[in-house]
Amino acid sequence: MKYCPVCKTDYSDNAQFCKKCEAYLLEKTSAPANVKTDFRRLAKLCLYTAGFIVFIMLLYQLFALFLK
């Protein structure tokens, strides 16, 4: 089964282009049913990233203070 990514219309497998908007059709794939997001890992990554950004901002402020 194919579908149009622009107007979300379904087409048969032998179609190449959308009849409405002439966009190239993509194959429909089903997502795995047991997809699980690791929220702890995601939260840890966000905290590390925020900490790194704060660290870089503090370094910038220290260099700006000493260079005056």
C-alpha cells in the first residue's frame, strides 16, 4: 500500500504519483507495536545538555570579566 506524503491519500501498490498533487508516493510501513521510550535516559541527556550549556555560559562570563 502506498500513500501521498503531501495530501495523505492512500493508493494501490502499482501507483507512482498522487492524482491530486502529483507528489511521489511512499510505501506505508507499520511501526513496531512494542516501541518503548526510555524517559530516564532522555531526562538524563537533557540535564547533561543543560548543565553543559550553563557551564559554557559561565566560562564565557569569566573570560569576559578577566579580559576587561
